[in-house]
Amino acid sequence: SKALQRVSQYIPATIPKERLSQQAEIALAAFKAGVGVSANLSIGQFDSHANNDPDQMKLIPELLAGIAYLMRRAGELKIREQLVVVVQSEMGRTPSYNAGNGKDHWSIGSAWFLGRGVKGNRVVGATDEKAFAVPLDPKTLKLDKSKGIRVRPEHVHESLRELAGIADHPHAKKFPLGVPEKERLRGLWG
């Protein structure tokens, strides 16, 4: 198709061997060609119910190298300033080890954001001594155990829509996230 022809011109002759870097090439080529606006890249295998630490330590360098490659290549294609990258897992890991030196599923996790419009070098949110989320004030993003909210995925996605300038788009209205105005995260991006 014509759309694929537009994409293929941005795929280099030599493709990297690393899984995340390969996926990044396809996603970035689609972005550069104007036929894609989002992508979900994954290397998997982080579901470490046994042997957590050695398994995770093998994967983390690959993950970080893939993110570095993505950002470097986006710069080469001159689209880095148009990207917002979200790095996260679909679930967190328990704060303690199970009998197999693994970690099981946990509802609390972290996410990294980098890119245009995102102020870096800061942490928003916290967990308590038992690794449960501490509520925060959505207006100030400061911890507020008594009156704050527990940040959920819909809060973050609503903020991402605002960052992208699509919160008021008809499609966003067609698929509301149900975040009340008083719970909207203010200043999440800096």
C-alpha cells in the first residue's frame, strides 16, 4: 500500500538485533511517515514469580538500552521533540519475596515519562512502609494521607490526553475516562 511505502523509506538497511530496538525502528518509521501516532513496545519476561533478582537483572540492561536506542534514533529522524515515552509494566511486584525467591503480582507500580513537555528529575507519589500507595492532593501533587486520592491509571491517562492536546477531541469525549474534575492531576508534567 502507499502507506507502507511511506514507512519503508525510514527503515534502515541494517536492523538492530535487540528486540526493543527492532520494534522501535518500525514504530519510529511509522511516526516519521505520518501513518502512526502511538505504539506499544515490549520485551516481556518480567513476570518473575521465581528467581526474581537474577532474572530482572538480565532484562533491565536490555530495557534501558532499548529506551536509549529509541530516543537516539528518534533524534536522528528529527522526531524526538514530538515524542512522549511512557515506560511501565501492566502490574507491580510484591514488596517481599515468595518461597521461590520470586515476586508475585502487586497493584502498586511505577511509571517513567520522558519527552516533550515532561519536566524530569522528580518523583510524584510515594508508597508507605508496606508498599501501599500514599494518597496525594491532585492540585498540588503533594502527599495528603487524609484528603488525597490514590492515583489510578485513568488519572494518568487523562493527564496524557491533556499533554497531547486531545482531552477535548470528539474521540476523547466518545471514550471518557470518568475522572472527576476535582481529581484531575494538575501540573503532573511540570
